[in-house]
Amino acid sequence: MAREEARENQDFFPLTVDVEERMYAAGKIPGGFIKRESRPSDKATLTARQIDRPIRPSFPKGFMNEVQIIGTVLSFDQEYAYDVLTMTGASAALTLSEIPFLGPLAAVRVGLIDGEYVVNPLLSQLEGATLDLVVSGSRDAVVMVEAGAMEASEQQVLEGLRIAHAEIQKLIDAQLRLRELAGKPKWEVPVYEVDRGLYDAIVSSYGADVDRVTAIQEKKARQDATVELRQQIVERLTQGVDEAELRERAVQVKRAFSQREKDVIRRRIAVDKRRPDGRGTDEIRPITCEVGLVPRTHGSALFTRGQTQALTLTTLGATGDAQRIDTINPETGKKYMHHYNFPPYSVGETGFMRGPKRRDIGHGALAERALVNMLPDDKEFPYTIRLVSEILESNGSSSMASVCGSTLSLMDAGVQIKQPVAGIAMGLIKEGDDYVVLSDIAGVEDHLGDMDFKVAGSRNGITALQMDIKISGVSFEILGDALEQARLGRLFILDKMLATLPEPRAELSPFAPRIFTIQINPDQIGLVIGKGGETIKGLCEEFGVQIDIEDDGTIYVAAPDMEAGEAVTERIVSMCKDIEVGDIITGKVVKTTDFGAFVELKKGVDGLIHISKLGGGKRIDKVDDVVSRGDTITVEVVEIDKARNRIGLRPVEAPAEH
């Protein structure tokens, strides 16, 4: 849907994209008390971002009408991902509508599975895939990429992009045929032009001033000087203008100034090969790394690159601390979570703090994807891991800074990751056939540039990608150059990181829980849990631990220290151990009869001391003269009769007569 007219004095394009997951689509009923869908899941939010990013630049410049796209998942077979369908469906709806959309676009997923590229694979096929690539594209170019990988090479990524773009053409052809059958005439949109008179006036009268303020290297000083100069120019170029036209005139002056600022910075980069902060095209800002700054946490690291600074904190938890997921997706839980927080003070602003924004969720998911395949195997390291990246200062590439800080934080926590991972954001300035690829872009280069290409990976290969292209005509040659330049930058950053902490610490933080793993027969799970959970609750209270039991009989014990963990582990092993002849066991007398006393050897298992063995060689007349119900006694197992399900016992020491 779109408004037929823009709001008065609208100076930005108000596009909203929402993805609505309906639980009935997968044959589920929502959990909780309300039993209806509420806030969007992270997957829905990420899909909305994947739609927004390629579609937003695909409207005519100057089109300011409000547009809303809603993708509702009505049916989901849990075998094929719905994201690429929703992305292509959004383009198809816009292509059919009267909204002046410059598409169509389309999206496909490409997986590199067992050495073979598979287009739109099953979700189950992607488990362990070398590459999981989601690509949006137009007729001429790739415009958006999201990828997770298991140390894929640059060549493998490029080949995946080529295959995806070829498949995209089929979906674009289908949309064009659909438009011929049912498309509506598009709205007329006035050609957006900057007022050339005002632009020329700024160049002639203030050109040197624009050159001066845009050449200031320090971000805050440049921003302040730019705002001050813009205000001066607006005041001077609106003098004598009628009150009725003043607001429109001021808007036109600001647009002309912004265009001149953009032209100057882009020319300086593309032609003069000078970046706003004075760096060379492949030069990375100064890097400093610190670890172990926050003493009470399980791991911490501060990664600073130029004026971007990320502090990542690691928390290790028990299996029961894993996130439960109630969505239409097959995934029901997560033991690794990466959360990203971008407070307004990080860019010198004020703002509301009302939970994570879409951008926060997206950047957290990107960092999570970059590291997930480098975490130790769940059997070797059965912890729930939560990373939180707090962005303390930002001047571009904060998501990649959080990847670097997270690697160091995990290593500081003693997590034995397979390989350290670093991230870098690449940019592009393209003027005609000439182009410049920029390493480690700052905020102004992202804002005024033609591409934002984030690449994370280890020394061996790429683990995550995110790319947004704002212009058409970015060739695979340019993408190849960007990937190679990113690889060199990534290796440089890794060297800086490992100079601070060369390898994961040998021991976990003393504040981290110790997790012990026990494997029992699944038939014995009920024995450990007990009636109504009384046994497992009692163990947790007695030893101050957390116990989680899997259906296959794996028991995870999270203890505050080694002593408590070893004690409860020994207790559980003893409970589940098969009783054998010769075992010495201390138990309680649970019943007395004329012929002997029954002793509880473990929960649900009793043995009999015959009356003839109770007197220590002396004849006794009554069992109750020697032992009574509730007495504690140490016995030895002398006989196991499986046929009659009977266990014979004798006292290790003869009980004293009552």
C-alpha cells in the first residue's frame, strides 16, 4: 500500500516493511497465556530487513509517498525457507501495483553442500553446509547478500553469487509476464533535481568553505563545522524570500548543499584518492585491543578501531539456560546467542531506550553467524553461551568491531574456539567506469558511498557476509576485488587481535559454572527425576547445582565449583549403578518382617537381610530386637537372584540389639 500523495514538506522516503509469521502456517498454537501472535520473531525481523535493504533504493529519487509492505506467512512446510519467497513476493506486488517501483527484483538461496551448489535447498540440507547464501538481484546486478559460511573461500562465494544471479533472471521474467497480464499503470513522479542555480551559487560563493569543512578528519569536528556552514548558507540564500516560500526555499538550499558535499567527498576519494580521514584506500584505522577489563564477568574484551569501539561480554550458562523459541520455524532452542546494543550516546545523540531496534537485531544476527561455526562442539563444551556487544562509540563498521571483540571475549572466557574470527566493512565509490574499493569504511563513507560490504572470517576463509549495493552496474570483477581486499584486511586485523591474546585461556573464569556430563541408560531417567521430581529437586537443593537431563540419558550438572560438581556426580552415578555382589552400601531399613529386614539400597531397589544374619552368629528371636524401620545400616551384597528378583544382604557389622 502507498499514499497517493506525499505529506507536506516530506523530506525523506517513509518505507515500512513488516513480516508477519502466523503460527497456524506451521500447524502450531502460540505458547503462553494469550495464545495469539504478538511481537515479531527475530527471523521475521531479519526477513523484513532483507526485503527493505534492496527495495529501498529501487524507487525514483524524490519519491516521498509513504509505502508499506506486509508479508504474511500463511503456510509453511518447514522444509523450504520462506524468506526468499517473501522477498520475491514483495517485489511482485510492487511490480503489479501503481507504485513507481524501479524493479522487479528477486531473491534466491544458494547452498554449497558436499561440494555442490544447490539452488533453494531444503533447510535440513543446510546443516553443515559450507555456504548458505541469500542473494537479491535485479536484471543487471546483485543488490543484496546475506551469508553464513564454514570458512568458505572467496572463489566459492563469487561462484555462488554468479549462480544466484542467473537463477534470479527466471524470477524476474516471471514477474514481467505477470505485469503484462495484470499490472497497473504507474504513478507519474516529478523528476527529482537539485536546484542548479542554488547549487552553482554554493559552488561559486562557498566552494572553498565546503572543501575546508569536508576535509576535517575528526568526525565530530567535521560534523559540527558542516552543520554550522550549512546553516550560514541557508540563512544567506533565503534572505528576502517571502514567508510563504521560506520553508520550501530552505529545503532546496539544504538539498543543494548536501549534493555539493557529496560530490566533493566522492570526487576527493575517487579522483584524488584521499579519504575523509586521510587514509589510503586499503588502510585500516588504528586498532587497540584489551581483554579481561570487567572482572566479574566470565569474559570481556574491548575492541577499538578508529572512533568505533565495541565492548563484548561473555556469559556461560547451563544447558537449561538455552533460549526457547516458539515460532513457525523448525528451530526450538538456541544455546548460542549474540546480542548487540547501539545506545544513542555512541554517536553523540539522545534517544529512547526501549529495547532492541531492528538494526540491533540485524547486527547481532550477523555477528552470531560469523562465530557460530567456530564454537567448540556441544558435546565437548556443553555450555549455553551469550555474548553481548555494547557499542560505546561508533564511526562506521560497529557490527564488524563487535565480531572482533566477541572473538577476544570468548577467548578471554576460556572458550576453545576452533579459529579466531575478525570482521571488516568494505566500501565502494564508482564514478563512470572508474571505481575505488575502500577498506574499513567510516560512517561518512558508508553514507555517501555506493556499497556496504561486511566480511567476517578466519585465516582459512569466510564465515559471514552482508552486502548492500546502492547503484546498478557493480560487476563480479568489482566484487572479486572487494573480497580480496577484505581478505587482506581481515588478516591484518587478526594479527592485531592475536598480539593481545594469542589463544584461548586454558581455564574458564572462576565465576563461570562448572559443567559435568554423565551418561545413563534412558530407562533410568525416571529414577534420577523421582516421583514428582522430588529426587532431582532434592539433589539441586542439597548441592546447590542445576541439573538438566536429555532424552538420550545425557545429564548435565552445572555446579558453582568442582567440589559440589564431583559430589553430585558421584551421587548420581551411584544411584544409577547396577548393584553387584560384593558392593558395600549404607541404606535405611524400610520394612521388617518375621524373617528379616528390607534395606533400601537405592531409590526403588531393596535387599533382604535374613534374620539368621542379623545376630552376628547368635540366634535372635525377633528382627525388631536388632533393627527397626528407619535405622541406617551398612550392608554387603552377598547374593543377586535375578530369576526371583531378590537381593541378599548381610550386615558389615552386626547391629547392636535394641
